[in-house]
Amino acid sequence: MIQPDLTASPGVAAGFRRYWWLFLIRGLVAIAVGVFAIAFPAATLAAVIFVLGAYLLIDGAVAVVKAIQVLRSDAHWWVLLLEGIVGLVAGAIIFLLPGLSLVSLALLVGYWAIISGAFAIVGALRMRSHVPGEWLYLLFAVVSIVFGIIVLMSPATGLAYILIMVCIYAFVSGVTLIGLAFRARSLPA
């Protein structure tokens, strides 16, 4: 296994180690969304909209906070900022327009997942030389893009299909982000 050169950019590695818990929060929130979706399968569309909107807002806010915190140590902080802004905008649209049809909701979530995944790929590629286990973030990105494509391919399949996809996405992305958090936490100080 190739070891990353942590001496090349000690500020980036230190930033990942210092703020490892932000990845943990994102992962735990994603898993909580999955548990909620499984526990209440007969929930109304309003509940699904609320859960998705809340997740997008929380995930977007955490990404924006992380971007601001690494502003001085990472020249590409703006990628994470854009990922967070996309999540915040998608979440705000869901809350401001709760009457969106299921098809519109599916399209919104599908596009959000693809755009968020693309930004995460850029972040994962940048992490390669700084954080061992960056493949977890890359896996999160790929899962996000695949999820978005699947939802966009069949947006009118119904609430149950989207609920199942949300559960799968939430659990897989939650586990990968938690894994990344503990990898970042174990970086040398």
C-alpha cells in the first residue's frame, strides 16, 4: 500500500485530523435517515419530503462549515463549499415547495446526488496524497452518482422505490463517511 506523503501538506492532513468529527456527523445523519425511512415505511409523502429536506440541509450545512474551517489550509476548499451549497439549495427547495410532485422530488434528489457525487470525487482525488483511505470518500461519491442516475432513470416509480433507494444510499454513504472519519482521526498530529 502506498503511504501518503503527509509532510508535503501538513496543513491539509492536520485539518483532516482536527475536523474528523464532521465526517462522522455526516455519516451518522445519513444512517439516521436510513433508520427513519425503514422504521416508518408507510410514512406520507410529506414525511419523506421532510426527511430528505432535513438531510440535505444538515449535510449541506456541515459541508459548508467544513469548507470554512479548512479555508486557510486547503486551496481547494471551494469544492466542498459548492457541494454544501448544492445540498442547502436542494433542501431549501424541498421545504419551500412541499407540494412538489413525486416526479419533481425524484428529479431534484437525483440531480442533487449526481452533483454532490461529482464534487465528492474532486475532494476524494485531492485527498489521495493526504489521507489514507480516501477510497471511502470516493466510494461515497460513486454511490451518490449511481443513486442519482437510478432515480433519474425512473422518477415515477413511486414512493416505495424512492424510499428503498434513500435507505440504501443513506446506509452506504453513512458507513463510508464514518469510516473516513476514523481514518482522518488516526492521522498523525
